[in-house]
Amino acid sequence: MSIFPLSIPAQVKIVEVGPRDGLQNEATPVNANDKIALIEKLTDAGIKYIESGSFVSPKWVPQMATSTEVFEKLNRVKEVTYAALTPNMRGFEAAMAVNANEVAIFGAASESFSQKNINCSIEESLARFTPIITAAKNANVKVRGYVSCVLGCPYEGDIPPEQVAKVAMKLYQMGCYEISLGDTIGVGTPANVTKMIQAVSTHVPMDKLAVHFHDTYGQALTNIYAALQMGITTVDSAIAGLGGCPYAQGASGNVATEDVVYMLNGLGIKTSINFNQLLEAGWFISEKLGKAPISKVSNAYLAKKLADKNS
Ligand code: HMG
Ligand code: MG
């Protein structure tokens, strides 16, 4: 008999967002070659889906200005999806010009956040996404949809689950194959995670949902565990806990991939990931940024490695 009171999935897919969601908010500039080296190390570690850049205004997010170079020079592995974030047709065309394997569009459950992040209302953003979805369909390219602020907004506070469900449902009906639910400011706890996923899953099938949790209040792993128990099998995370969101002040990084994989390994949940190589990728980018990883697991292994070396 399982030791777990509720079922958990046998396998989980990790969507690595560090090179995009992570690096878009790091103050220390990372050049294209180092971004490429990071993406290749993540690929070597066995990650099968890597959001590798975004085609947004460089005035809004200067850290992503090298995305064309990154996609052009990247040594790709056939089994890996190298995805890009695209806010409008111009971004989509730029992503297609460098053969991004997939694109992601990003809406929000909060009007104020939508205005601050992409300079338009939720309704206007959906209208902007429509031609992207049509063009992607014609080009045989899959589109992932994000909903930000699913558990709270930096400007509006609490967000009702029904509001999240409405936007998620629209993106799904428009043709997104998966909807990633973003706790952009990391305020959620298992109680409201459960309510929100319940509300969304009455409109979008559970196997078409992913969770995208930031760790601002230290709740991300607990929240992921709650989501896994509800049937979620796709988890977004960022190597070394990189990032935050430029339009969500105080939002710390995404949950660290190292922390998520450590937990999944402990639960006996399969991933395709080599844990030691994953740690190496995190240490590589942390060194480039001149800071320690925001991952307790990574720092614990680093301390152990240094102690072993000195003994
Ligand atoms: P806008 O000012 O409303 O639009 O920006 P615009 O059409 O007037 O364009 C403004 C300028 O951007 C113009 O340049 C355009 O040419 C240029 P200018 O004439 O001033 O020199 N421009 C572009 N440049 C490059 N690529 C493009 C592009 N489009 C226009 N595709 C826009 C609208 C959406 C462009 C802008 O608001 C923007 O780029 N926002 C980026 C927001 C962003 O990247 N946020 C972070 C990602 S979202 C996130 O992290 C949350 C997520 O992780 C989930 C979660 O955590 O919850 C997904
Ligand atoms: Mg994010």
C-alpha cells in the first residue's frame, strides 16, 4: 500500500524557465554565450523543455535582447523543446525566424498586472494573441499559455479563483495546448492553490494545466506538492531559483529546479533529469551572476562538495 494518503503522479515533466523567466530579472548582465552554455548544460542534465528566451521589447526587458543570438547559436538536441515567449505578432515572427520549437503567450488574471506587464487590458491581450495562435497553427507550432497572478496581484491583492478560471479557459479555447498557472508574486499557500486549481480544472482538463510558482514567501514546494496531489504533472521551475518578474516588485525567483527535482526524487517520481549535472548547471550560472544559488538543496550540496574536497 502506498504510504501517501493521496495519489501523486508516477512521472512529472519539468518546464525549465531559468534562461527566460530567471535571467529576465537578474541585474547582472549575462551574455549570449553564457546563456547558451547554461541552456546546453540544462540539456545535458536531461531537461526536455527549456524556455530559452523571449521576443519582447528590449526597452521593457533589456536582459532578453540577445534572444535571437541565443537561438541562432544554440547546439540543439532533437528531443528537447527550445521555447520562446512572444507577446505579439512581431515577437512571434522573430521567434519563427530563429526556429523556436514552441512559443508561449502570456496573459494575466489581474487587469492592473496586465497593464503594467504588457501595456494592455486582459481583453486586448487576448485579441493580440489571436493572430499568434492562427499563425502558429499554420506553421505547425504549439502555443503554451500563461496566466499570471493566479494567487494574488502586487497591485490588486487577492484574485478570485473564478477570474483565473475565466482567463485560463479563454486561452485554452483559443488553442493553447497547455495553461501554466503563475503565482507571480509567490503568495499562495496550499489552501488557495487547491481552490484555484479546482476552479480552473472545471474548465480546462487537469492534464492540460501546469503550475508556475515563485518562492517569495517560501511556499513553492509545499504548493507544488498540493498541486501534484490534485493531478498536476507539469511543473515550471528555474535553475538556481533565478529571477522574479520585472513588473512584480518584491517577487523573488521561481522555485529552484534543484529543489523541485530533489523533492520529486524523494517521492519516487520519475523525471528525465540527472541530478548531479543539474547542480553543475546551477553552480555555473550562479558563478556568472556572482551570487549563491537561491536553492537550499543546491547550497547544501555545494557545502558538502567543498567539505569533501578539503577533508
Ligand atoms: P507597447 O509599448 O504597448 O507596444 O508594448 P508598442 O507596439 O507601442 O511597442 C513599443 C516599443 O516596443 C516599440 O519600439 C516597438 O517597436 C517595440 P519603439 O518604437 O519605442 O522603439 N516592440 C518590440 N520590440 C521587440 N520585440 C517585440 C516588440 N513589440 C513591440 N515583440 C509590449 C507592448 C508587449 C511589446 C511590451 O509591453 C513588452 O515587451 N512587454 C514585455 C513584458 C515582459 O516580457 N514581461 C516579463 C514576462 S511575463 C512573466 O515573467 C510572467 C510569467 O513568467 C508567468 C508568471 O510568473 O506568472 C510568464
Ligand atoms: Mg514567472
